[in-house]
Amino acid sequence: MHRKIIPAILIIAAIVTSCSAGKTMKFTKTELFFGLSVPDGTKVTAQQFQAFSDTVIAKSFSEGSTIFDAKGQWLGNNGVLVSEDTKVVMVLNKMTPETSRKIDEIREKYKKYFKQEAVLRIDAKVKGAF
């Protein structure tokens, strides 16, 4: 029994020390706002968004992301105020030109797939620790 526990403890210790536990690091926090209303009056379903997340978002944010529900309002190109359910994707990243390009590809794919006028993107410099 002890022979199995000791290697496990050594592995956990190695992971913790390599992750710089508690050390503050600089990141870019990117938030993407995906409206769920489609111009034909239908909604992007939970299954459709999950499939988009699994096949598009996860490929660009392989280290992880957080997705939460929100309610949004914005003024459409036609001058009509739109209120809709929204999915917000938040990710911490080390922003590079390649990362920025991948984020914009996600936005463009969502607009194309679900006939959206826009996907809001917010980037902010933040500090965080794990």
C-alpha cells in the first residue's frame, strides 16, 4: 500500500512546484459574447452551442475556458434593440498575434454558422494566481 502512495505523492509534489502555485502571473483575459437569437426567430440550442464549443472553441482554448449564461441587449444594424440570451466564454491567455487570430476565427465562424451580426470581444490585461 505504501509503495503506491509514495510515488503518487512525489508526482503531486512535482506538479504543484512546477505550476508556480500562488505566484501572480500576467495574462490577457478574453471574453467573447455569443448571442443565441437567430434572425429567422429561432434560437441556437444548448446542443448546437455545445457542439460549437466542442469543435471550435476547445481547439483554440485547449488549456481551458469558462462558459456562462448571460442576458444581453444591443442595437442591431437595423436600429432595433435586441434582447437575447447569451453565452459568454472567458479565457486567460498569453496574447500573441496567433492567439488573437484564433480568437477572431472563432468569432467569424460563429457569425457564419448562426447568422450573427457580431460577436463581442473584450481583451483586458489582468494578474492572476493558481
